[in-house]
Amino acid sequence: MAGRPRGVDDAVILRAAVEVIGRVGPAKLTLAAVADEVGLVPGTLVQRFGSKRGLLLALAEQAARDAETLHERVRAGQSEQQDGQAGRESPLAVLRAFVRRSWSPMSTPEQYANHLAFLCMDLTDPEFHTHALAVHEANGRVIAMLLGEAVADGLLRKETDTEALAGSLQAVIAGAGLCWALDRRGTLAERLERELDGALAPHLG
């Protein structure tokens, strides 16, 4: 696009938007604040996204795309101790890291609250809901896939219904975030991993 400053692509701007939402929430987000975050002028964001709504929709679309590939990036960069598997990463270690990474923008209760406000927008606006549902479904597929790998590796019982367990884990993960934001015990990453491990425990091979 003519006039687009070199060196600042849309992905950088969208990451900056995530940071700004974490600080002030979607209602108080402005194009000026996001532009300032990356050293641009607001007019550049208007040129690229058209409006604040356009920027937020682009962010929602990017989140849906990222959800399909995040587990691959997590697996590639995963350095956790393997769960008794030699030569490749344990799928349960990848699952834990995937969950932590998915929630990493919400490391404080304030950030959680501000991103929850974005979810409320997702639930009430049809365009945003489409992308939020895509993220939810992509996460479910990734979790089920990793659980299937864990069954194949003997880490989970062979009779485990991975589709049903994936749905249960998504509910546990969402609830863990809300409970943590309320009682504020430990870090969100610690709470997520503890609740995830608790839900997996009855299914371990």
C-alpha cells in the first residue's frame, strides 16, 4: 500500500494493540495509543485498518489464524523436561506450554479483566463472534490432537475419549482463569497448569 512506513508490518501493530487492550481494555483503546506504541502516526493506522473497529476485527482475524499454528510454534520452541519420551517432545508437555502461551497476555488480573471485556464484545457482536468461535474451535482441535498423541504414547489410558476430554479441559482452563482473577493466588500460569494437571490425573496411563 502506498505510503506504508517500512519496517512496521501489521503483525507488529496488532501485537501492540494486544498490549494496549491489556492496559486499558477495548473500550478505551484508541488508534492514537496503538500508533504511539509502535512509533507511527494515527493516520497510518486509519490508512491500514480504516477505523478502531477495523483494527479490532483485524486483531480478531489474526487471533483465529494464530490459533491454528500456535501449537507448532510451541512444539518447536519447547524445552520442558520430556515425560519419559526420548527423541521428541512429550505431547502433555506441549499441551501445558500451549495453554500457558495462549493465556500469556493476561498475566495480571487487570489484563485479564481488560481482555475479558474484549470477549464480551465477541459474544455480542456477530462479526467478532465468528472469529472468537474460530479460535475456540481451533484450540479444541489442538488439545484433542495432543491428547490423542498422549494416548498413542501411553501417557493417557487407551480408552480415553480425547474429544470429550478436550472439551472438559477447555472448560477447566476458562474457569481456572476466572477463579485466579478473583482469588489472585499465585500466577495465572501456575493456576492453569495445576488445574490442567488435576483434570488430566484420572486419565494418566
